[in-house]
Amino acid sequence: MTAYPGMSWDDVVIPTELAEVVDHIDYQRVVMNAGATWDYFAAHYDPKYARNHGHPTIFVNTMHIAGFVDRVVTDWAGPYSRMVRRRIKMLGSIYAGDTMVGRGRVVAKRQEGSRLLVDLTVAVCNQRNELCCPAEVTLQLSG
């Protein structure tokens, strides 16, 4: 059995900048993610539809971005962390051909009963450093 390292609540330092996560988004990924999540809004798979509605091309759906936010924080915290809260705000789109960049920061930690919680902020930007999705996340960690 493989042992995976995890972040201990006692080891969390405020503030901590998380490692940047970078992910290139191609056409296939945009279409496959929309299909996998049963999101058949045409702007996620039809470039002509997207252009006719003011977009340069197809773009990832909200679930794709939410999953990326989760990846940014769980890459730092490890596989034993548990997402207990995620709040995102969609300010812009990540288009096919873009690079999605995630930057996170630990902003607080607290104990609520037996739960050991860490609050983080995450910024999802494109390759031009335009903020597309700010997020607030709370993770539960082990002791």
C-alpha cells in the first residue's frame, strides 16, 4: 500500500502561498468535460455558436473551473483533505487554446468542534493574467 503525504493542520502557516498550477486547455478537453458533466450548452462544444454570442470560441464550463479550484488546494493539502466549502465568482471565461493558471493562498485556520479547518483564496486566471474566477475555499484537515 502506498502512503501519501498529507498536510497536517498543525503545520499550516498563515499566510502561505500555494504552488501555482498551470493547465493548458485545448478544444478536446473543453468538449470532453462538457460531455462528461452532461452540460450540453452549445458554447461548450460549438465554436460557431460561441462566436455568434460574442465569444472568440468555445469555453470551459463552471464545473471544470470548480474542479480546477479544488485541484489547486488539494495539490497543496494532499489526498486526506476534505473540501467543505467552495465559493466561486465567474468574472470571465477560459477559452479553448487558453492556459488556466491557479494561484492560492492560505488566509486563516480555525477549529470548530472537532473539525480542523483551513480557509484559502484561489485566483483562476488565463495566460494573460486576467482574473477569470476568484474563489474562497475551506478545507478540513486531519490533526
